[in-house]
Amino acid sequence: MLYKMLKFLFTVAFVAFTYLMPAQAQPVFKGGPEAFNIFIASHLMYPEFSRQNCIAAVIRVSFQVDQGGRVSAVRAEQGPGIDLDEEAVRVIKLTSGKWVVPAGTGTTRIILPVRFTPDYTRCSRLNNGKPVDMNAAILAYQNRQELENAVTNYYSNKYKGTADPAKEQDIIALKKQLGIDDEFLNDVLDQANQKLKQGDQEGACKDWNFIRNTGSTLADTCIAKYCK
């Protein structure tokens, strides 16, 4: 439900492809550019941190398309290095098998800029009309990641029997500070389930394992079924 609502809170614009090959031998997304834009728009999830902090960015994603239309070597060539990069890469991976490549073309590298634009009316309201400090928001994301890593590393080690039990109360306090509670984890679970429906089992397993490594059993059934 959360991610259905988010579709109305942001816009995403796509810039023209850059092909690193002769113009006469370009791979084409099945159905053409309009079908491509519809596919991306219907699968993309504006990451929660960037949505909440009104972060806009253009992510330059590079990937290879082979003769069978399969996508590989997907990576963010340029971006702020936060959750937007990860989401742009994730969705491009979902296009694998949906490309038509001219006979004899071979593997082609494509660079696609993906623009994330938040709802600036909402952002202005949240920030009392002040401009969003993008650098501060990105730094806040990086700091949060370090704290989340402290939590997930602790529970990962706990499952292995190598964690220090005396530190668990500090980790529980850190979870509270970060807002890692049942409501937050259920949102992550909804996100994972949506990714699974899109055919992104890898992305879903990443989210489910994150839930487990916060000390929750909420995703254990899904991990046992899909993440062997």
C-alpha cells in the first residue's frame, strides 16, 4: 500500500539513451521508447529516505545488452551514492530479456540517465518553504547507513554465535533511535513483497535479510522459501 501511494508523490523523467556503438545498430526495448518509459515508471519505487528528504538526482546507469537481449554489468556511473543509485540499478536489471538486438550486433553498452524529481510542493511544506539542503540530506543518509550497519552486523554475528551479548542493549537503543520498529519493518516487508511481484527475487531477498538482521523474525518464512 505504501508504494502504491508513493507513485502519486513524485515524478520520474527519462533522458534519451546514449549508445556506445554505431547509430544504425541500436538495441531497442520491446515496444519502443514509450513501452520502456511505462515499464520503468510502473516498476520504480522512489526510495523512502530520498522521498522523505526531498532528494533529487540524475543517476547515469550503464549496462550491457547481449544478442539475446539480456542485461548485465549494470552499475551507477554517476549519482549521489545513496538509495537512488541502488533503485535505478535495480529497475534497469528488470529490463533483462526485454531488448531486441539487431542480428550481428554483439554485446552493446548503453548509458541511461534516470532523473528522480520529488514533489517540491510537499517538500516546501515540510521544510517551511526553505530550500532543501541536498548535501546535508546526503550526509544524513550516509551517517544513517553506518548506524544501520552497526545494527545488522551485530545480529548477523549473533546468529553465528560471535556477538557480545553485553552490547545488545546498546543495539536495541540504536534501533529505537533509528526508528527501526514494527511499523518500519512492515514497510520494508511490503517493499520486498512488491519487488517479488515484479520478478526481482534478488532485491526481495536483500530486504528480507535486512529485516532478519535487525533481530526480527518477520521475514523468516519468506527467506526460507525464496532465499536459499
